[in-house]
Amino acid sequence: MAKGNMSVRDAGKKGGEKGGQTTKARYGSEFYREIGRRGGETVRASRGSEFYEEIGRKGGQRVRELIKAAKKAAE
């Protein structure tokens, strides 16, 4: 394939080959920690801390359902 003639699909495949290792090598794992923290602060500012309480409850309910289903399947 000639340079500059890469499809979007091909570019996506090529970018995925390294699995984020290039970014990690360049910026370090702290980079990911920091962008996660910033994102969390932004969500808290726009939706409030109640949002996290709600999704935590939903996640807990789902885990209970999965455990119950697994126990039932094991019987």
C-alpha cells in the first residue's frame, strides 16, 4: 500500500497493534491515573456525588444477581 493511502480501518488496526504501550512508554502509568482523576472530578462536578452512589448501588445489585444465578446453576 502506498504511503498516504491507508484506510481508516487499516489505521485502526495498526494503532491497536501496540495496545497503548507506546503512550504508556511515552507518558508513564501516572498519565492514565491523572486523566482518570480529572475525568472523575469533571463527572462529579456536573452530576454530583449522588451519581457515584447510584451507579455503585446498581453495580452491587448486578453482582448479587450474578452470584445468585451462579449458585442456582451450580445446584
